[in-house]
Amino acid sequence: MFATWVICKAINPQAIVESGVWKGQSTWLSETTCPNATTHCIDLDLSRREYTSERAVYHTEDFCTLDWPDLPRDRTLLFFDDHQ
């Protein structure tokens, strides 16, 4: 998670798309590190979450079926930790 923190700090994205939520650690880290970023969290099964953000937008669809027309392409960080 240290590497993720360093990347988030360096890039300072406006939006973060996280694929693979599991217990929510990376959601917590990204919103703590980048409090002004919009966070989208994708996981087909959100039942294992121990941390649920009130600010994040959660999706249970597959990444390839989602449409992202409003995300700033040059200021969005994609974080894939879904083991697929």
C-alpha cells in the first residue's frame, strides 16, 4: 500500500477508479490520500467490505460494461487489484 500511497500523492488525481474492493483498504487509502478525488469502486461482490466510504460510488458491474464519459482522462488513476 505504500507504493499506492506514493503514486496517489505524486499524481493527485481528480478521479480514482478502483477495481477490486474486497475489504476496502485501498478505498480508505485513496480517499484519505486524495480527499478531493471522486472515487469509483468496482467489485462484483461487495459483501466482504469492512470499510465503506460515504463518498465513494460503488459499482457491482464488470469494468468493461461501465461507461465513463465524465471522467477526466488525463487526471484519472485506474487501480486494478481484482485478481482476474
